[in-house]
Amino acid sequence: MKRSTLRDHNGVMDPTRQIIVALDCDNRPAAQAVVDQLGDECRFYKVGLELLTAVGPQFVEHLVAQGNEVFLDLKLFEIPTSVAGAVRAAGALGVSMVTVHSMGGTGIMAAAVDAARDYPDLRVLALTVVTSMTDADLVDIGVAGPTEGQVLRLASLAQRAGCHGVIASPREVSALRRALGSAALIVTPGVALAGESAAEHARPGTPLAAVADGASHVVVGRTVTRAPHPLSAFHRVCANLSARS
């Protein structure tokens, strides 16, 4: 499946192509219910470790077969050979994005990028600093300095390793876009509409703010999946993105 463009046929930015809905579910019926309710409106879904472990890769293949793009959020952090094997497996499933942990260093990220070459539509994204982490959390693991500095340091490493983009919180998007240039993908979890809970995300922002600062995609979870009417919630996120001038 070819990657979708972020613009419609008139060249106008299409917010529905920038939204990735996170299927953070622990069973297939719950995940399928969200997909069914969103119908043709949503084109991109995130499958993380919980859902993948609970239901297996067949559901990912099902999503792709239905014409959806899938962001397989594996956060790979292993020896290069194992990482390469996992990336090839992701490519065989037909996913559009897969994540590798930048803390693994250049060798791991380069192995992931090299393994993805056989799958032209697969993009390798490097996780920088998990959105639940704070400056104090970094100190706990021996990293001094502010979170943004660590994000930028790891993003630069990822770019040199050949990664197609990075995962970071909305708070770092503006600095990342300046550092990485216009071509890099910047995917931001930790977004919620104004007035909604940021849940476990320590560095949150709104979808509008993230995209205005330069995010290519935003990942939206419970804002949509736990709403009484997921499609209406999805439309609210689209409207939020469309509000930018």
C-alpha cells in the first residue's frame, strides 16, 4: 500500500490524513468496534504492544487489507540483528510506520533503516523521549539537562542513522522541525483537545498546536476511542486541526 499524501487533490492540507487513532485496546472486538464506528473517515491507526500481544499480527493484516495505514508502535530496542528481523516482519505485514528506540544508538537505528529498504512504503521512526517522562525521570537514568535537549540530541542521532522521522511530545515539535528540516516526519502522541485530561502524558499539547508547530501527524487515543461517539470525537479533532490559518 502506498503512503497517503497529507494533502487533498487540490493541494490543501487534509486533517484526516494527519490523525492517527491509537487502538489502545486489549482485545480485537473492542478495537474492531472503534474501526467500524469511524468507517471511511479515519485512514490511519496505531497498533501498540498491548493490542499486538493480545490479538496477534493477523489484525494488523486485516487493517491493511481494508485499505488502512498502520503505525506499528514496537519501540524496538534490541541487538541490531533482532531489530532488523522485526522491521522486516513489520514490512511484510504491510504497515506504513514502525518505531525503533533511539536510546539504542546508531547501530540499532541503522539496522532498522537498512531492513526497511525492501519495503519502499515503510518508514522507520525513532522514539526520542517517552511522553510520560519528565526532567526528573531523565535524572533518574543518569541524563542531565532538560527533556528538550535530550529529544533534540536523540533526534539528530536518528537523522544521521537514516531514520525517516521521530516520535516526540508536542512540546518539542517546534525545535525539532527547525533542527530536522521540512522532510522529516514528526509524529506526536500526547495530544488532547483543550479541557481534556492529558492522562499519563507529562508533556501534552493540543492537536492544533502540534501541527501548527510542524508535526506531520498527531496520535489521538482516548479522546476518540473512549468517547461515547467516536466518530463525532474524530470530527472534533479534525475541526481543531482545520482551525489553523
